[in-house]
Amino acid sequence: MNDGSPMITGKRILVTGVTGWVAGPLATSLVGNGNEVFGAARFRDPSSRQPLESAGVQTVSVDLGHGHYDEVPSDLDLVLHFAVAKADNFDHAFAVNADGSADLMEIAAARSDRFQAFFHCSSTAVYAPQGREPRTETDLLGDSHRPMPGMPTYSISKIAAEVLVRYQAKRLGVPTVIARLNVPYGDTYGWPLFHLMMMERDIPVPVHVDQPTSYTPIHADDIAASIPYLLTLASTPATIVNWGGDEITSVEEWCGHLGDLTGLTATLAPTEATIPAIVPDLTKLHGTGFRSSVGWRDGFRRMVETSRPDLLKS
Ligand SMILES: NC(=O)c1ccc[n+]([C@@H]2O[C@H](COP(=O)([O-])OP(=O)(O)OC[C@H]3O[C@@H](n4cnc5c(N)ncnc54)[C@H](OP(=O)(O)O)[C@@H]3O)[C@@H](O)[C@H]2O)c1
């Protein structure tokens, strides 16, 4: 039952990155309420379409890196763009994350007379780290993810994506919001779940030498609930807004909590070769009226109960 919070109803919506962590549960949550929900990815594993189709999401094949947009539906109201390439070379990262975002905006808007808004999922990875000082949307950008193994292009290509999306918003007159997401997690996914698996295997969990390694995790329920609020910020020129949960915690603290829930112990490994703390200032998000409702302790318990009930202490 709806508690009076705003909802998306009666829209044709394309959600990209739908085989990924964040967009899959989000797309599924939009099904119903008169919405027609399309989910885009490359679907190189065809079996990944089935759970989405069963949940009412119509899957369409799109390849942002190779200009394959034939299946982008016409007459869309909204695009919620979450697809991302976490690539080890800049050519591919720029092609998918930057050029692909710009192409998608242009094609979706050109195929619809009723196009209302483009939602671009960015990341607080675009900020230059500054300890635990909350970062506002106008703070300096930087390459926070370069030290993280496997993420050498991430921050810079997400910045490049923002630049092209902003440019397209202006050029095409498409109302756009760019939301810089902090640490997403849900009952079935997320960085903290990854940490739990490391704890299970006695693999040391990297934390930054400048401890605590603080973030503002946001649960999938709140990710879904915040979208209608965030869409109120869609504008031309584009609006940029930080996106996270209300509570600040840290990798150190959440591994301790995961230990309390399971009896496992995390070995913390302070290093420069990981992502430093990034705490977003959420004033602008809260100005939309949105406040997160799932506290991280409850959310992490739900995550363990759903994904690894076998590890819970009785
Ligand atoms: N995960 C985090 O902790 C985090 C934190 C902050 C912000 N974000 C942002 O949140 C969004 C979702 O991240 P995520 O971690 O959920 O992503 P993910 O799990 O890595 O999934 C990436 C998605 O993008 C699709 N994709 C990759 N290359 C593509 C291409 N060339 N053409 C079309 N689709 C392509 C993938 O599908 P196929 O491989 O099937 O094509 C997949 O559905 C991203 O914008 C990310 O930057 C994530």
C-alpha cells in the first residue's frame, strides 16, 4: 500500500543496465501502476532475460559501445540510465559511459514526442576525496577510484559521461537530472555483501589508511523510493544532485556489524590501494522532500537474511 510518497504511474520507461546490481531491482519495482517497463542491456547471456521478463520487464538489447540502438522503444516518457562499463581501457570506458550516454539521450528523445526526462546515474566516484568532509555538488572533481584494482577508468569516464549528458541536455532541450550515487546495496547485492564473502573466506578487507572509510549506503528500497523525488529536479540545463542514504557509516563499522550478525571476523587491511572515504552532502536531495527509510543496520541484516541466511548466527 502506498504511504503517500510520490510514485511513477502510467509511464513508458526505459531502464538501462538492467542486468546489473542497481537497475535490475529498480526496473522490477517500477512494474505495475500502469507503467510499461523496458530493460536494456547487451544480454550476452540470453538466460539473463528470463527473470526480468517473468517480473514484467520487457527486455531490449542495446549496446552503448557499438551504437546498437535499434531496440530502444519509441514513445518513451522516461529513461533511467544505469548502464556502465567498468573497463580497464579508456577507449572502451569513454565509448560506453560517455558517448553511449549522449547517443542514448538523443535517440530516446528523437523517438518520442512525449519525452519527459532523462535520469543519468552518476557516482560520488567523481569527487576528489577530502577525508570525511561532506562533498557538495560544486566541490572539486577528481580520480578517487584510480587506486582501486579493476577501476582505473571509472572516475574519469563517469566525469566524461556527466559532461556529455549536460551538453546534450542543453543542446536537445531534454530535462535531465544527474544523480551521483554513493554506495548502493540491496537484499541481494552490494559492496557490503562482497565484504561478507571476503570475511567468509578469510580474505582481508581493504580499508583506506585514512580511517574510517566512510560512506552513506542507500538500500534498494530507498533507491526506488527516491526516483520520483529526483525526477522533480530534471531540468534544462541539467541538475546535478548527490544521492545516498541519510546515515554515515564506514567499511570498518559495517564489517563489525556483519561480524556481529554472523560470528565471522573481518581482517581489515589498511591500504592506499582502495577507494578513500567519500561522504556526500545530501542537502539538495533532502530539499526534494526525500529522506531514506532503511537504516543501514536493518538493511544489512535484511541483506544477510536474504542472501546468506546460512551465515546468520542463530
Ligand atoms: N555499484 C556501485 O557500488 C555503484 C556506486 C555508485 C554509482 N554506481 C552507478 O550505478 C549504476 C549501476 O551500477 P552497477 O554497479 O549496478 O552496474 P553493474 O552491476 O556493473 O552492471 C552494469 C550494467 O551495464 C550494462 N552494460 C555494460 N556495458 C554495456 C554496453 N556496452 N551496452 C549496454 N549495456 C551495457 C550491463 O549489462 P550487459 O553486460 O548485459 O550488457 C549491466 O546491466 C552505474 O551508473 C554506476 O556507475 C554504482
